[in-house]
Amino acid sequence: MVRETFPFTLNILFTSIAVASIILVVGGLDTSNYLLSEVEYLHMTPEGITVQPAPSLPCKLADSAIVTDPDGSTVYVVGGDAYWPDGTFTSNQVLKFDSNIEVWSHLPRLLTGRKHHSAAVLGTHIYVIGGKDLSSTHLSSVEHLNLQDILSGWQHSDPDFPYDIYYHASCVTDSLLWVSGGWPSTQKSLYRLNPEDNIWRKMADMRYDNYGHAMTGVTDATNKIFIYVVGWTHTEVYDPDTNTWTQLTSLPFSRGYIGFSLMPSLGQLVVPGGYGKAEGDPSQTARDTIYVYDIASDSWTLSEVKLTQAKYGAAVARISKNQLNN
């Protein structure tokens, strides 16, 4: 298939960040499908990638959702399959990681435990959408937590998503909440929620089915917003102004059940780990690779640096902190 050319110019001018931009890779599943408690820092610079250990989770955890607060120093890991040292399983836990003091702490639990869900920060609220509960019942419910009033706990949000959904992805751009793909309905779907009218509106379908994928918003030099989606071998970009999708360069090898992170200062999307194939190994399994997508050149590169272990279903987010510990 011949890749289409861009209907727009991607001359990205990213704002430099004074503090270090670091990707946090949290938990996941290993090649034997065992839950992991390990956490890793990926320190991204123009010279390359450095991988260092971060403080481990207080439990083993996978298939959670992760968001970063507005100042970039704190992440919230919401829900997911959790196995605790006392032998109990939960999926309603909410964990907070302050990267400046490198400490994990507990926040109020979700109203409904869930995994394979998505989360995004809209204004001062964390929104959690869909997923599966402990009995694997599919969910359409939405709940939110006010970061300025955490002690009040989670609240149910109206309206619910239009249908039960899991293995989907979400992001926020310009005060709009977007949800793409997922099971069990069409995996090409894209929905948008505008808080002003509080209605889920169906937008143009993606070009490819997507589940276990990731999405993020990108702002170019003219302050125009695009939404990037990466999943399995597919990479595509959405233009909200024209409600159209454009196919981009595919990943060299499939990667699913992923998280990824935008590095604004570098103009890159970074995909650590994931489930898929590798050169010389056609089996589908957890991987320790780090793929980097350069937005300006529309190209993927396989980093020579690897994660400390193969994993998929990890939570991935960008954080900001003054420096990595030596």
C-alpha cells in the first residue's frame, strides 16, 4: 500500500522544558504473563535514552490507567489488576507518585474497580472511562476525581459512554475529551465529549481497527492540534478541524497493549515494551524494545537501549523532575 502524503505541514516547534523530561514505565505483565511491580525511568535527551530503576509499586500491577497532573511532577495510576503482598486482588486502587520525593501513596478508591479502561485529565478532574470490573463485566460508566478536592473522593459522571467499552484509549486536547477504538464495538470509532454541552459525539472513524493502543494530542508551531494514535503496526493522525484521519509510517513490528508518551522538547513519540513480534522472532510475546517515532520526519527508529525486562500492559507517562538520581 502506498502511504498518503500529509494534507498539512508538520513543522513542529516544541517548547523547551527547563527540567528533565522523563518517561515513567509502571508495572505490566512479563513474558509469562505474571504481574510486575517494577517501575523504570526512561531519561530522554537528544543524545539518546538512559534507563534507570524507579521506586517499585507497593503491589504488582498491570492493565491500569495513568495520568499526569498539570505541573508534570505527579502521576496517578488508576485501577488495573493489582496483587498485594497480603495475597488479595483489587482493581479499585488509586496510587499517586510524586517524582520530586519519589514516594508512592494511596488516594481514595474508585467507585467501581476496573481494568482495561482509560483515563485523562480534563481541567482539574481525572476522568476514568469504561473497562471491565472484577467479574469481567464490560463497563460504560464514567467517574471523576477533583484534584483540588481529593478527599471528597470519586463521583459518578453523567453521561456514561454510549456503550460498554474496554481496551480503548483516551486523551484531552483543548478542553475536549477524546476516546478511540476498543472492544467490543467497532474498533475504528472516535468519540468526543465537550463539557459545554456534555454530549458524546461520534466523529470520523479511524482507518484501522485499534484496541490495546494509545493516543495523544500534539500542538504544532501554529498552535494547531492533532491527535496521534499508535497500535499494533498502525500509526495515524487525526485533524479535529477537518474531522479526517491520515495514515502515517507503520511500526516495523506490531506492538499492542501499549502506552506511549509524547516528548515535546524532542518532537518524538516513545513506545516502550508492548506485546508483539521482533526481527527473527515471529512469536507474539512481551517485548523489551523501545521504539521512537519522529513527528517531523514521519519515521520510526528502534533504540539500541532496552527496558530492563520485557513487558506489556504497563502504564506509561511523561513526568518532569529536576534530575535523575545517580
